[in-house]
Amino acid sequence: MNQQELRSCPVCDGNLTQEVKLVGVEYKGVKFKYSQPGQWCTECGRFLKS
């Protein structure tokens, strides 16, 4: 089964939605944000990279 066929989260069995979210990261004291596409879980907030 590939990621396109997944309908529920493999961690919590929540619903997955295909979307792009803004993610924040800090590295060596520098903060930046980037757009992360993927299948995001509506329950636990985890994602599967597309």
C-alpha cells in the first residue's frame, strides 16, 4: 500500500487530509518556517510526507 491509498493515520487511526502546512523550526538559534506538503492527521497532527 502506498501513501496515496492511506485513508487513516497509522499512528492513531484518525482521518488524513492532503494539505500544505507552515512548519516552524529552530536550528542553532535561528528560527525559520517552511511549507510542508503531506497527508496530515486531523486527530494527532502527525503527517506522512508526500
